[in-house]
Amino acid sequence: MALLFQKFQEAAKTLIKRPAFARDPRQLQFEADINRLFLCLSYNHLGKNADEAHAEEIIEMATKASFADQQMQVQENVHSQIKTFCKFMDEILLPNENIANDHQQARTVPQRSGLSFAVGRSDPAHNNPAAPRTRPLSQAEVSQNLKDQLGYTVNVKPSQISHKDAGQGLFLDGTVDVGAVVAFYPGVVYSPAYYRYIPGYPKVDASNPYLITRYDGNVINAQPWGCGGDNRELWNGRITRKFKPDLKAAEPEKGSERFWKLLSKPLEGYHGDNNVVIERRNPLAVAHFANHPPKGVQPNVMICPYDFPLTESNKRVYIPNVLFGNAEVNMRRFGSFWFKSGGGSRNSGSKSNVPTLKTLVLVATRPLQDEELLLNYRLSNSKRRPEWYTPVDEEEDRRRWS
């Protein structure tokens, strides 16, 4: 298996040099990441019977398949694993068929979160979608049941990284093969049109280490999710406490930054609520606790964009994300800034008209067993980085944020 992993690593480095890959550095890195995900997820999709010959065949496929085809295959392979996960979660949490039928006509209103009580807000009745009654299991019990069914789960506990700022880490409990989806990145999804509503804007990362950005510009804020909960409930990701960025620790603002700050004051008075019934006991919804690897250690998971099809409403409860605002706003990127653009829908340029929720998952890049999950943070090398951060690949960091 170590030999196969090495072959995938070498193949990914070779394929990025092909003329067919984009010349724009940012797009080039995106295509390289999708290519690597294609290799890992395709191998995983073959199952336990996959061998070296299959690996060679997958590498050959990667040299011939277009970027669009690889991207589509990545989505399909991730979605296949998500469907299996949802099936097991239903078996764990939903009562047996007879009990479910008894409650089919008298569904319970999901319990409101303590967060909604704290802000003193009463949700209108028409915003309370019905949710089936579930078994009264704790998050820990759900996690153990998932491990029994799926073969693994993940836990949050003190990191094994020696640096004083490592804090909590994310650990795999069980065994997975390369290409396994091991965690969801939970929280509120902000499209570029709603950046100014991210708490703490414009210095959003000064007091929030749980923000992550997709290549398409969507930002996910995992801070309001925390560690999840012990209920299936109506959740909108509302944050109650004020964010006070540590401006003293931040870099001095340049003239252009001061100019754009004047044009980009944070907006208040609109909460962008999209209330959704979500299973807060999802054991895998803790990807935001994965740490960056220390110097000399390679990451063992990587970020994978996953566009969940909202038409599959029976699985929606297990996707730990809510969208902030209206998904129909179209934006165009200009340098580091986004502007509204006319025409087209959110699915412009897409082969599918199915509405999706833009999320992220963590995918194993090698076989893993009972170990800490380490994710390459790829922090921008154009800004001051924390002392604990050692680049895994400086060139990848540069391309990612070019």
C-alpha cells in the first residue's frame, strides 16, 4: 500500500506539468488538487479488492480525462460515500419502521437551540420544517454506533503536536483507506456577496481561526458550530457574541487597504437566516479541529469541495452547513475583491441545474489508522504567518493565493 501511495504522489506531481493544465497559478493549483483527489477517490471507489494494476489504470485515466470530467468524478465518488454515511446515520438514529409510521402524521417540531433562546428570537411557524422523531442518543453514543457500522469515527482531543498553540486536535478512531471521506467542515457558508456579514469583518480571521475558503470564493465559518450538540434541531448558525479583532496584533494597513476598508464597512441589521433542521450529533462534523502538520511531517488529509444536491432532501439533515443569505447573487472577482455582476444564475457554466450547497469535506490521502488528522492549511505567504506555521509546499501556498 505504501508503494501505491507513492505512485499516486508521483503521478500528481507529473500531471501538473502537462500543457493541458491551466497557466493561471490559482487555477493551476485547483486543477492539481482535483487531479490528486481524482486519484485517491477513484482508488477508494474500487474497494478493498483494488491492487497495483488498478492504481496504474487510474493514473492512466487521469492523464486522459479532462479537468471537467475529473471534477465530476470527484463529486460523484464523494457523494457515493456521503450516501453510505447517511444510510448508517438513519439506521442509528431513526426508530424502526413501525414507530416511524406511527409518527408519520404527527411529526414533532424540532427543539430550538439554546442559541435561539439567547437572542430572544421566535421563529415563525412557517420556518419550522417538520423533522422525524429520533432515538434519544448522545453524540458520543452516535459516534460509537457509527464506528461499529462504518468502521471509523473521529474524536476531538488534545493534539499530539508539541507546539504550545496546538490546542485541540482531530483524531481518527478506526481504519480507513486512501480516498475515504473522514470529516465534514461544518458551519455557515458565505458567498462572496455576503462577505461583509462575516462576524468581525474586515479583519475576520483576527479572532476566528475556524474560517476556510473554497476556490470558488465561498467562505465557511465553523465557529458557531462548535463541537455540535446532542439534538436534531432547527439551526441557523447565529452567533451572539461580539467579535473584537486584535488590531494591535494585525499587520499595519497599507494605503490601499485603508481605502478598501472605507468601501467595505461591515453591514449590520440583516442576519441572512436560513433555518434548517440539522443533525447536530453528526460525529464527522468536526473537520475544523484538524491541525496543520508540524515541521517535517506530511499532511494525511486534504480539503475536497463537495456540492451537496439540495434535491436530496432526505440527506440534508446530515450536511452540517447553512447558507447565509440568497444563493442567487452573482459575483465577479477582480484581484482580491468581489463585485456584483449581472446575468446568469448560480449554475451558470454548470452542466446541471440542480441547486447545491457549497461545502467542504476532508479526504484521506493515505491509509490511516487511529492517528491524528493533519491538514495543510496553505496560509497565504503574502501576509505574516503565525510562528507555528511551517509551509508544507511554499510553491503550492503561492499558487493557491496568487
